[in-house]
Amino acid sequence: MTQAEYLTTKEGRKIACRRRRGRAPGVVFLGGFKSDMEGTKALFLEDWAARTGHAFLRFDYSGHGQSSGAFTDGTIGDWAGDAMAAVSMLTEGRQVLVGSSMGGWIALLLARAMPERVAGLVTVAAAPDFTEDAMWAGFDADQRRALESSGQVALPSEYGEPYVITRRLIEEGRDHLVLRAPLGLPFPVRFLQGTADRDVEMAVALRLLDHAEGPDMRLTLVDGADHRFSDPDCLALIAASVEEVIARAGGSS
């Protein structure tokens, strides 16, 4: 296993990272909302990188895992900034971004902000614009009032403690929406989505495929796969998608 290291962003956030050096293009894993870099998909991809010899990076956003800060202080812009800092400071050349859930949104923001550093993109149950289209749109009147009056609302979670959603997260998220303006993805892209995902509906994946513009985009729906997308078949599909993107981008797998 790679050794943990830390980078400090220009905003002073201390970001925990694990990377392995290897051949290009490198692969960067971008985790989901309130997840960390020790998850099944991140560790699987690190093992894949060790077998294939590719460079690999995983990290925790601020307020997540081993990184500094409180989760409730973070926003989409903060976490995208953390990802940009990690890619800029800890990788060389173009990277294949693998974004899971919220990490899919972060990957799209990186692709828009620094396309010269992106060799390709693989998303797993990507959740672009979820703070607006899933959270805010799904709040009832009482939840919206609570958010306005107290600045936060707690949402139940199947993955542990309730998610505390802040007004700042919702409002700041509106500055980073990617489905309201043209979204060019000028490199190989593979969107992966489970049909039994109760957190991100298939309609989101279809909307993203329809909205984005690029020369080589494909959406794969996996019958019965849930949001975790972490059983052996799903993990094998992620690896195959990364390898296909590398091959289509002109690299070697």
C-alpha cells in the first residue's frame, strides 16, 4: 500500500493523499459525498494500477477522511479546488479521471477547468448538480424553512449518520452547475450507471449523456447494480472502462 502524504492548498486546507508513481497516463480517483479514499473502488483501482504499472492518485477532500477541516464547512467549490490542487501538484501529464457519484461532478468540473490535463473520463453513478436537482429540489417546505432559519438540515442516510446539509453547500453549489451550460468533453468518456441505484437515478446519466458534447462518449447501464457499484462484476467493468479510455486516448493499458 502507498504511504500517506499531505499537500496544503493555497487556501490552507491540508489534503491527505496516496499516490504511486508509474507510466502515463496516470489515473486519479475522485470519491463521493462524505466518502474517503479507503473505499472499495479506490483500493481496487490502486491494485489495478500496481498490476498495470500506471501512475495512480487517490485523496480525501477537505472535511473527508484524513484531510483537515469539518465536513459541514465544505462546498462543491472547495472540494473541486482540492481536486485541482491534487492533480496539479501530485501528477504529471494528462490523467484519466475516475469520478464516483459526487466525484463524477468534480471530474466534470476539472475537465472544464483544466482540459489540457485530462486524457479521459470514467464516471460511476455520476451526480452532477445534485445539490440543486436532488437536494434542493427534493426538500419539502419544512426542510427549506429549516435551511433558511438555522442554516442546515439533516437528511437520513443508508450509509451511517444523517447527512447534515448546509445552506452554504446549496447556495455555493449553484456557482458550479454543469448541466445548465455547454459541456465539452473532447476526450474518451465512459459513463457507468446501475439500474437499481436509489441515490442517483438513471435519468441523471441519460441527461448527462444527452447534454455533454464530445467525439467519444458512451453510457453503460448495468442491470441490478446499486449505487455502491462495487461487486466483482462492477469493479471489473470500471477497470475495463479505464483501460478502454486509455487505449482510445492513445496510451497503453
